[in-house]
Amino acid sequence: MDLENLLYQIAQQLDNPKLASLKFLSLDHIPQRKLESIQEPLDFFLTLKEKGMLAKDNLSFLKELLFHSQSLNLLIKFLNVSKEEMAKELQIPGKAQIDPYRVMLFQIFEDVSTEELKAFKFYLNQKISKEKLDHHATLLDIFVEMEKRDMLGKENLDLLKNIFGLVNQSLLKKIKAYEELNEERRMCPERNRDGCSNGEELFKNMTISNSSSRQKSELQTSDNVYRMESKPRGYCLIFNNYNFEKARKEVPKLAHMKDRNGTHIDAEALRKTFHGLHFEVLEFQDHPAKEICDTLEYYRKMDHSDKDCFICCILSHGDKGVIYGIDGQEAAISQLTSYFTGSKCPSLKDKPKIFFIQACQGDNCQKGVAVETDSEQQEAALEPVPPSQKHYIPDDADFLLGMATVNNYVSYRSPLDGTWYIQSLCKELRERCPRDDILTILTEVNKEVSSKDDKKNMGKQMPQPTFTLRKKLYFPLH
């Protein structure tokens, strides 16, 4: 198609937030005053053409804009360039046109949550007028305002670092990586002689600094890795069962079942972790077994076409092959996972479905005062797992089930610190994403949890992941 038709087709796919992203990434090439007057994508493209940055035989800047703004579907559909091809092209000296400084700021914008944005505005309220920090102002808007007031720049990142040191220290890693690599470049000016005139080598180092060589080679072929680019990535449901008074009253054999003190600590850790990984997190408190099933049925019927993943976390008491609702009724784990098979939930077909179950799968171990278990029994002989309960996930592709413990055994929960499994899981996800894939991360969780013990009674715990994944699964931070 000709250039005008191509630009028109792309413009039809750009909403206001995406246009704002493209304008921000173009700030070093188009004056801010000019960009402020642009309200339509076609006007933006016309400005690029006037600046000589867009022509029929020169689409490189447009490609780079779509790549950095995460408009990867447009990059592939209209420009026939994959994410991997674009990343490789930008590593060629002289190719990158968008400064690493602006890429770094945009990546921070992508990673900041709504609550963190509110906190960021709060810390600036004495420095920037209230109308510039209203609820409509995005982080990109604030970055521009800070640059106008000389509060932010390529060599002026102190205020940004100070605020994120209070709001979200993980974002300091991006700023630090930019500063270190920028300093290295300044100290080695001879690198400019090979054509690296606009920071592209610096961008190359920034974009690959958090990836292992193994991951980079795997990402060369998209067939090896699950797509994880949508925003949000998908739904993350958290079923958090604490109050088991109804179970104690209505089910005689569960009369001794305790409330799950400390479970709120796990729920909060999961919420923060998966929100930070760009999932839409929904928490459900104290659900009977039927309501858990009904909720999963509701999400089974939803259209997940614009999502890349589905996660369900269940924090409850349990026994072999089942979890308990707060009413003491059982829900088979195999039933809970089966709602999302390809035939029952077509919009999640070929996408990863992940379940994390924090519940005992057998009899209690004798416990000390400070550590409790998530089992329903006081003490009983171990019994073999019935055949019907051995398979927790469907005979269907793309499932991952992370169990807090293996068959027949308890899992441990501290009323003050949460469970060994969930706390370790969240810690490893925070520290290892996006460098490691999920199975590597769960192996580290196994290692960490199995090294713990109930000091008083020497009780141990061994988590167990089961999966039918067909590709590597990474959780990007941007």
C-alpha cells in the first residue's frame, strides 16, 4: 500500500494514550510547543514528514516509535517487522534514533502503578502547581513539566531518584543502569568513532542488561516463548479464605479447623507482585466452595482475546486433591483448573493458565506455637492418594499448577509472616523477572522452601510444580 494509506491505517489504530506515547518519544526531534498542538495521529505523521523523519523509503523512525511504545501488533501487521527483528536492528551502530534517556523514562512510565503515580504526584506537590498534577495528568505529562522547569534531564536525575527511592525502589534499577552506561560512554569517547552517535550502543546495553544470554537466544524465535505483551497481561484472581467459623459449626469432622491467621500477608504480597507484573488483580475474601467455582465459571465465560495469560491463586485449608471453602465443603483442584481448558475457554487457548495453591495436601505434622499448617486434620495416618485425585490439571496444553506441598503433606504458615511458599514465590518473582522463566523461578522456590524447617519440630515442606507448558514463560517488567 502507498505511504498515505499506510499511515491512515495505522492512525485508525492509535488512541489518545498511544498518541501521547509517540509524542513523548519524539520530544528530542520535534519541539514541545509543536507537539502540544497535535491532537490527531495523522497530524503527528504529517509533522514527521515535514521534519524529514518519515518517507516512503524511510520508515525507520516510525518502526522505532512503534517498537518502544509497545505497539507491536501494528509493527507486525503494517510494517511486517517482528519485535525480535526490531530489537536486533536497533543494536546496529547508527540505527537507533530515540535517545536512551527518553526510552528509560518511557519504560518507567509503563511500570508505574496507579497508586505509585498518586504518590509521585504527592511528593511533587510543593514543586509543581496543583493543576499540573490533577488526576488526568499521566507520568509522561509530569516528566515533560519537570523538564520544562529544569527538574529533570539527561544529567539531572537526582529528584527522580529521590522520589522513586520512596515510591518504588525497583525502578531505581532502570535509572542506575542508564547512569552507569552513560558514564561508561562518557569515559570512552572513542566509541563514538564507529558511528555510535546517538546513544544506540547505550540503548543496546540497557535493553539486554537484565537478560541472560540463554534468554536472549530463546527470544530470537517467538515460537519458543509465550507472548506476554498485552496491558494488562490478564486477570489474576486471588481467593483468600481466612474465617472458617462456618466450617467448624456445620461440618463435625472440621470442628477443630482454625482460622488462617497470616493469610492477609500472603494476599497482599501476591497483589503487589502480580500488579507489578501488569496483571489486573482481583481479590475474593472468604468464599464457600461453590462461590469459588461460580467465580471461576464467570471468568471462564469472559473474552480473554486481548489478554496473554490467566492466573488464579487460592489461599485456603486443604486435603488430598482438594481445597476447602469457608463452609467446609470441598472443591477438587482438578475441577478448578478444568474450567480453562481450550474447549471450555477458547479465548485462552494456546495461552498460559497458571494456578498457585497454598493449602495442605494431607495430614498435619506436629507444629510449634509460632507456625501453623493449612491442613484440616489434627493427626492421622498417611493414606495413599485416590487415583481420581492424582491429576490436578487437565490433560490439556499450557497449564501450570504450583502446589505449596507434595501429596499427603502439610504446608506451613506463620501468623506473622505468611506462608513459606507464597512468600518465597513472591520474593523470587520480584527478584528474577524478567531474567528467568517461570520454571526456573519455581525451582528456586523449591530450593528455598525445602531449606526451611519448623525449628521446634523439624517439620519440612517441599513444593511441587506440575505443568503442561509448551514454551518458555517469562514475565516482562515493561
